[in-house]
Amino acid sequence: MSTSSMRRLLTQQLGPEAFTAAHARLRNVAEEEDDDSLVRDIQQILGPGRLDMLPMILKLIFQEEQGE
């Protein structure tokens, strides 16, 4: 799946606000040393019913960083 397709799907599935917040929070993970804080933030942003989208968000970020 292309980066743009994945971004579009995630935005549709999560809503623009939740997607943007989760994406921004996960992009800053390299600077974060508090894993508990990260987990808590992502759970709050996505909610329990949408945590299954986390792997796709991480894949999107990876692809973006690879320049795909």
C-alpha cells in the first residue's frame, strides 16, 4: 500500500484529529524516554477500540522516513 493510500485510509478510519495527534506523538517517540507516558498518550488518543490501527500508523511513519 502506498504512503498516500495508507495516510488516506488512516485518516478515514480514525478521523483527522485522532490521526494527526497519534501520528505526531509517534513521530516524536525517538525523543521520548518514558515508555509509560507514550503508551498512555496513544491509548488516550486512539481509544481502546482503535488500538488495532497502531501497527499501520507505525508502518506509515516508517515508510515516510524511508522516503516512500
